[in-house]
Amino acid sequence: MIQHLSFLKNSWYPERYHGSNVDHSFFEGWYFKVEDASGEAVYAFIIGVSMSEDGCKEAFIQTVDGVNHHAQYYKFPYHIFKAATDRFFVQIGENTFSKDQIVLKLPHLEGELRFSNHLTWVKSLLAPNVMGILSYWPFLECNHGLISLRNTVSGGIRTDKQYVSFDGGVGYIEKDWGSSFPKAHIWLQSNRFQDKTTSLSVAIAKMLIAGVEVKGFAAVLMWRGKQFLFSTYNLSTIHTVGSESHMELEFKSREYKLLIKTEYKDSVVLVSPNRTGMFGRVKESLNSVVEITLSANQTKKCLYQDEGANVGLEVFGNWY
């Protein structure tokens, strides 16, 4: 009973650690994406913990250089993983992570990045986070949470080859947790549009709910201070066509239609969780491109068109 009440409370705070009462068949990961002011450098930092079905545990930090198409996976003993349950704060050895700052001390990469001016999910009783009413369901295979759709970045990182300043850059933070990644999913995100007020985050997945396979989705477009949501739980529809390299995603809510055309560019192979541990593999690009068109259903009038760069994009499994 206490554990279930804790889950309900954490539904409002997806950024907090959810695994304090779990010892097997569980993973939890936080995802930070940062770009420099010019958009010429884009990195992702993925951190978290994995617990296999047989109880083997490990902590990890994964770094992704989207421009040079290089990824590095660092494995750590589970006992050095520390996470607060009343706020967002994670420590893995000398590395610390929160909504406002990350400090990295890795063999080939060190630095400090600070985040401010967060653009966040607009919460409601039926949608405490992007999973909507499903946020209250404690048995999902994989949960998804938006922590910061857009933020301002300062600081920098030093690699073996160079120092990269992120002063005046833009960032994004999300997370996933559960027993395993879905067997098929599409993930897409960009903050690099011509209209600087625009942020786009899309997640589509085939997931199990009470033993039944369901295609769930949530597309969130933030534009000029307004949140446009297309999701399974607000009775929007989705239509997908294309291949891994070129896709069209059409979302319709009662009021709006969002058409997304994306081109998948150079990718790297990342380590991902499954029920046996961190043995999954997924390809991710950080420099794909996207075209978006937002229109009104009733009048068919185009409200907004734009192009996005430095798009984070994953296409995994049979998502049709």
C-alpha cells in the first residue's frame, strides 16, 4: 500500500528516482541533450541504473558526440549509484546530475554544464506528466517522462581532443524507467528551429498493458508559449508512413493536425536496457532533420511551418 502511494506521488515528479524499492527486473535512465549556441556541437549524456531478472545490477553513463558520431559506454558498480527520492539528484562516483547542473569526470571527458530557464510540461490532474492518465498505472513495461523540453545551457566540456563551450546553448532533459524498453519505438526531439520558441518531442511505442499490446504515443509541440498535445489518452490519432531513413508522421487531435517529415541521418549504436540487463542495442542520430506543419482541423488553415535541425531520432523494431 505504501509503495503504491509512493508511485502515485512520483507520477507528478517523473524526474525523481523510482527504483528505491526494487531489486530486479528494472531500469531507470535520465537523458540530457545539449547543443552549443551555433548548433555545431551536439552531445547527449545518458545516465542510470539497470537491474536484471536475476538481480545483477550496474550503474552507467553513456556519452554521445552527435557531430563525430561517437558513443562511449561507462559501466560502474551499483553500490556507487546514489539517487535522491525527494528531488532530482543522481550521483555516480564523481559525476553528479540534476535538473540544474551536471558535473562529469570521466576518463575521456570532463566538464560542468548548468541549466536554467526551463520550459516544462504543463501538468494537470489527468496528465501529471506526458504519459497522461497512464502515469498512474504502476505496471507498465516502460514509462516516459519529460523533465525540461527546453533550457538555456552554460559551461563546457573537455574531451581528449578539444574544449567545447556551451554558453548560450540549448538543452533538453527526459527520462525512462520500467522493466524493459518497448520492443518497437520511435523517438524524435528537436529544439533547433528557425522560430526560437519552438520545441518538439515525440515518443511512439508498442507496449504491453495488462498483457495486451498497444501502440501508445505522445507528440508535444511547444510554440510561442502554447502547448499542443497529440496523444493516445486525449484521443488523438496517428498515421505513419515511410521507412527508417524517411518518415512521415501525421497526428490529429480534435482541433489541430501536426504533420512531421523527418530524414534520418548518421547514427551511433547505443546500449539499451532489456529484461536481462544492459544488453539491448538501438541506433540513435543527433543530427537528423525535420519539417513540421501545424494546421487547424476545421478551417484547414496552416498555422505554422518550420524546419528543425540537430534532431535526436531513434527508430527501433517494427513500429507499423
